[in-house]
Amino acid sequence: MTVYRNRPDLVAALVQDDRVHRDLYLSEELFALEQAHLFATTWTYIGHASQVPNAGDFVSLDIAGRPLLLVRQADGAVRVLYNRCAHKGTRLVTDESGNTGRFFRCPYHAWTYKLDGAPLAIPLKSGYEGTGLKACESGQGMVAVKHMAVYRDFVFVRLSDTGPAFEDYFGEVLGAIDNMVDRSPEGRLTVAGGVLRNIVHCNWKMYLENINDTVHPMSTHESATQAAEALWQGNATDAPKPMAMEQILPFGAGYDFFDKMGGRIFPNGHSVLGVNFSIHSGYAQLPEYEAAMRTAHGAERAADILERSPQNSVLYPSLSVKGSPQAIRVIRPLAADRTLIEAWSFRAAGAPDVLLERAMSYNRLVFSPMSVVAHDDVHLFESIQQGLRADGNDWVSLHRNFDPAELAQSTLTTNGTNELLMRNQFRAWARYMALGMEAAA
């Protein structure tokens, strides 16, 4: 078995111009290195500010093995803290979310901290007089994540001091968030409708690259689309469709449709699939809402927002955005062969309820563990994870439409079935793995 620790040269060799080594999906050692380096040097999505509307509200989660807290402060700001007591390291909260009141209290020895992590009180305080506690890190309170960015209420962190600034890292792909937020005439979204969670027994990169795979729907989801087509058969072509039909029938569009939708890559692994149109482009029009959008944003900007409905926009490595419907998927790696996928829906302030209904309907239809679409993908993801252990071929092909000229271009528009969007992710993986490993050497 290859040993990759302290060998950034070997890690870099796993990603070639048009293929990647199967160890990227199978190796627990590489997964540990990803946790230490890739997810530390890149910007990772934490949560949405609307999840913590009131002072003391918190969301707890693990990012790259580090327990974190997203907390609403008394002054209205949001802050990300490491979820550990400065005393013995106990996690201060174990609930997924809640309200801590005006302070955090450790369940072990009752040390307390203000909402910003500053120390508040400790039992038996006199026992620490004359000791080195105040000069020690333990006396400074909870530790805040230094590198945090809030972009239109979407909260991201970079855990390492090594890595690019937020705006430099995401660049133009932040327009995907703008497109979704600006579907609200008031320019504001709130999380609504709960969350769908699914643990898939596959590597996280497998799921993320599938988001940009437009060739699989015709075969993978054939049974689901055929069933929908059979139910819809006999209706006029221009007949109004129920929402579920409106959302699932386009999955059966042919290769030509998906190829012509187009895709675009950006530096650092980001991409937009469906730059021309997508399976979301044919949703029923809403004249009153569209008029409100023109009033709020102006005719030109409103048209740009509403006519642009990308299939998927990937903010590498943790977030996939669908402007319409207003939904996101969050990728949370748990192990080399285990990934948590979260699907969230948003309510657009000032917009009709049907927009939220579309988001929730789509998430249930496509991303729910019990959906007629997701079970196809999950079966294949887990099958791939097992099949890659077979001997005789150590490589995974990413050859489709490869052009050596693409290696010199960090931003490029291409056809929708080009595996360039996947190759772009793996090139970013190699770059940031090397950056983290070299900084730690």
C-alpha cells in the first residue's frame, strides 16, 4: 500500500491530465490528508445566517474533523467558534442547533463563556490565583475561527492561515449565489422546510463530480423518467404540468439537450453547468412575480436573473447551488467511503410561496433518501465504491472531450457533456492538497 504522508509528489501524481487514480476514492490515508490540508486551505460552507436569527442561536457541525459553532452574537453579527471548552476540551454543546442564552456553559466543570467566546466565569476562581492560567491559552476562552466570510448570508470559513482570500478563491462563481438571492425582490433568503440528510457509502468526490455528469441521467434514471412519461402520456404538449412532472420529465431529455446546455469552469475547482439553459428552464411563468422582480431590480437585471437557471453551480469543495429551484446541496465528507449530503430549501422574501414549494418539491423528488431519483444514484455510487477495489485497472477515466489546450486556461466555456468540469475539480484537489502539505512540512 502506497504511503502518501509527507509525499506531496506522490499525491500530485494521482491526478493526471485526463484520468485520476482510484486511491483518491479508496485510501483512508488520503482522506485524513484531505481533512488536514484540502479542507483547511480552501473555503468551506458552514451554514446560512437565517439559521441563527436570534442572539444566542447556534448551529453545531464538524468541518474536516474540527467541531465548530455558528453563533448569533448580541450585536447581531454572526461568529464561528471552535466547539470546545478551553479547560479540558469538552464540546460545549452537543445539540445540532438551539439557543444557548447569553453564554455558553461547559457541562463538565461549568466554565462559562460569552457568546463571542471570551471567558466569563469559572468555579473555584481563587484556586487559580497566582497560577499561569491567565497567560495560558486556556485562560483566553473559546477560540474563534480567524478566517470567516459572510456573503449574502452564506457563511464560509477557511481553517488554515495558508490559502487564498475569500474573494480571490471564489471570484466569478459567487454570481451563482447572487442569482439565487436576487430571485427575492427584497434580495433576502431564509432557510425553510427543514433539511433532507442522506449518508451515502461512497467517497465525497464521487458525489461532487456526479453533479457535473450530464451523460448519466438517460441511463441511470431511465426507469423514473419512463414511469413519469407513461403517466403523462396522452396530454397535449403544451398542457400545464403538475409540479412533479415539470421537474422530473426533463431528466429524460437526450444527450443533445444536455450537451447544448453548456458548462463553464472557473479557477479553484468551481463550475457552472447549464450556462445556456437547463432542466429548470421550462418552469411555468409567474407574471405577477416577474413584474415584482422588474420593479425591484429593473427590467434588464430581472430578465438576467429569471432567464438564467443553471443546472448546478459548484462552489468547490462543499456547496452546490440551484438558483431555480432555490435549493442547495452541502457535501460533508465523513470517511473515505462515507459522505453526508444535506439538501436545503430557501424561501425568497417578497416572492410567492410557489417558489418555496418548487424547492421543497425538487429536494423531495430528487435528493430525498426515499426519492425515485436519488436511489438510482446511491445504488451506483456504492457500486462504484465497491467496484474500484477490483484489480487490473488503477485508473478512473476522465477523457471525454479532453483537449491539451485546456491546461493553459483556468476559465473556459465548453459543451455540457464535457468531462472538463470534473477534471477541473481534481486539478483543484491536487493544487490545494500540495499547498497544505507543503505548508505543513
